[in-house]
Amino acid sequence: MAAYLIANIRVKDPAKFAAYRDQVAPMIARFGGRYLIRGGAVTPVEGAPSLERVVVLEFPTMEGLKTFYHSADYAPLIALRQEAADGDVAIVEGHAPG
């Protein structure tokens, strides 16, 4: 079953965030993930969500997503992202049809 990483990012340092973004994209692909949403326009339709830069990644399995997120390769990029931006990040199980 697919698994998703969902992030709401508030960029503080655009130059550092650009460096993060450029390095993380090929790493996500190398670990079997892909972008479903990558910072597109947000249009609230109910409530008052404080969404800014929304990112949704899809991985084939939860194990694969966790392997990516907790990898030694990604650790320095997490630190770079946290220097460049504030945000909320969650890992979510996908839905099994049936």
C-alpha cells in the first residue's frame, strides 16, 4: 500500500531552500518516491487553513518512505531544510481499495 509524506512549509531563506529543493528531488526519486504536489497555489474553500508551500510525496510502501526519511543521506538535507524553513511534516498511510 502506498504511503505519503505531507508537508506544509514556510520558507524563511529562499536561497537555502532552493539548495535543499535542488538536492532533495533526485534523492526522493532514488528512494522510489515521487512528487504529487510541489508547492502549487493553495485556494482555501472551507475553514481557515494556514497552508503555504504544500508538498505531498508518494512512496510505494510505508517501509520505503521511512527508509528514505530516516536515511543517512537525507539527514543533512533535513538540517538544511530546517535552517531554510519552518514547517509541519507528517507521514500518512495510503488507502487500500476494497
